Amino acid sequence: MAKDDETGFSGVLSAVGPRLRAMRVERGGTLGQLSADTGISVSTLSRLESGQRKPTLELLLPLARAHQVPLDELVDAPETGDPRIHQRAIQRHGLTMIPLTRRPGGLQAYKIIYPARWPGGPLEQQSHEGYEWLYVLSGRLRLLLGEHDVTLTAGEVAEFDTRTPHAITNPEPRPAEALGLFGPQGERIHVRARPASRG
């Protein structure tokens, strides 16, 4: 049993190097840039990525910060090459929110499922710090934004400062799905789109 545990642990460690390299390449970074961000020498980073050096907590902590991922993702993430984010759905105020990112801070992405006729009561506009981008995948959503009352259909997008009082509802008798990006104040997504032509 102890031997099996040791073999499993060794396998986890040997997978760290390729995972680190995949993360760096995916972000378009170089070993030199990563060295400057972490204070770890380029030669150490190169040996770590190639599996010639065993990862230690002293090395992994600054690397997790540099890649903006939780430490456990470096040592226990899905196999390298699997780009999917395996997250549990969150139930919030009757909505189903599926996280699509695990990056701490900065932009957060979610797939949001709005039940039919949600929320089923009077709408109350709210405001808070931040910026939001909403893309409707299916169904229809009603967006109250300050004095504006807009209906968004599949393929349409809204982008707004969340300090403006706002509320979103699904007035339809079937669920609606949308992608939502939420960012800190001042971090805009810069969507450029023309309104659909009315023919």
C-alpha cells in the first residue's frame, strides 16, 4: 500500500513540469519573463518544466502566483492538454452559475442559466462596483439599466458599468442561457457591435 502511494505521489510530481510548461505556453510567456516575475532562475525553471528537477513548495508558491492559479491546480489539475475547467455549478438567488475561470481577481467568466419567468416577482435595480458583459446564448433576457429597458435575444450582447442601477430578468416561459463576464471597476471588455438591422 505504501509503495502504491509512493508511485502515485511520484506520478503527481512528474506531471507538474509539463503542466507548468503548458500554462506558460498557453499565456504566451517566456522563461525569461517568468523568471523576472518569480525570482526563480531561467535554468531552474527550464529543469522544472522538463522534469529534471523535482518541484518544491518553495518553487510552486511563486509560480502559482505568477500564473494566477490556486496551488492545487499546479499539482492536481486535469491532465495537461485538457483545456476544460472542471467547476461545480453555483446556485445563487435561483440562478445556476457555472464558473468558466479559476483566475483569482480580474475578470471572472460564468455560464448563467435563468429559469423560466425568473425571478417571478417585482424587479429591483441594484448597483455595485464593477463592470459586466452579458452575451445571450439562448432565450430572451430583459435588462433594466438606469432608465433603459432593453430586450436581449440570442446572439446579442450588453456591456455596462455596474454602478448604474440594473436588473436582469427572464420574462419567457422557457429558460435562458447567457455568458457573463464580471470585472473590477475600470476593466472594460471593449465590445464593439452594430445593432441588428430592422428589415
